[in-house]
Amino acid sequence: MKPALSLLASLGVSAIVGLSCDAPTAATGSISLLVQSDKRVYNLAADAAAQPLLINQGSAPVYAPVGDYVAVQQLQDSQWGDATPWFTGDGPSISFPIMPGDTLRPWPMRFAYVANAPGVYRFVFCLTSDRLLRQPPALDQRVSPPFELQP
């Protein structure tokens, strides 16, 4: 198996091998996503990383870009900061599907990535309803509930 396909397979999703110019770009059906972290509160003394999780609970596939598809944001002064990804995926197409019922578990985010800074964070997934990455669902469907990183 090629390394890029191996990465996608390890994420538990299927890869799109190619795009057809005349194929439809948006799926029909409903989009319902569950985005979570594995805990609501982390402690730097006991935890090393946070695990993001995405479950497609709808009846339509959603698509993630090959590249940066999950990021973290920190809450500062009642505003969410810039979304910054901590890894990049690779593959043979511009996107890969998360089919209805699929669960996507990206690489855990090590707290060193956020400089071990205590605070409130959330995960943000970059997803669309079409494989050409043009139609994102509402932001509130693509973010996790806030989680806290304690000293």
C-alpha cells in the first residue's frame, strides 16, 4: 500500500482515487456531525495530548481536504484565535470522504504544540459537503465543545 493511502486507511476512511469532470460535486442527504475531544479537562501533569474525533451521523458524506483538515483554536479575551493545524495528511486527490457512520480520529494533538499553555481550546474541522471543497457546513457543525488544559 502506498504511504498516502496507508495514512488514509489508518484514519479509517476511504480515499477518492480520482475526480470526474462530469460527476456531481455535492451529495444529497443530511449533514449531521459530532465533533469531540476525548476529554473535557486535561491536566499537563497527567496528559500529553488531546484526541479529536469526528463522527458523521448524517445520511450524506462530507469531505475533508487532503492536507490540513483539523486545527486547534485557543479562547483569548472571549474570542477564538487563529485555527492552526498540527499535522498534514497526503493523498492522491484533493479531498477524501467521511461516509455516513464513519468515525475519523486524526493524530492526537500533543500539548507541546500549544506550548503547554493552560487555557480553553477547541478543535475545528475543515469539511465540505462536496468533494471539490466548495460548500462547507456551518461552523457550529464542525467544531468541538471547548476543552480546558490545566497546569
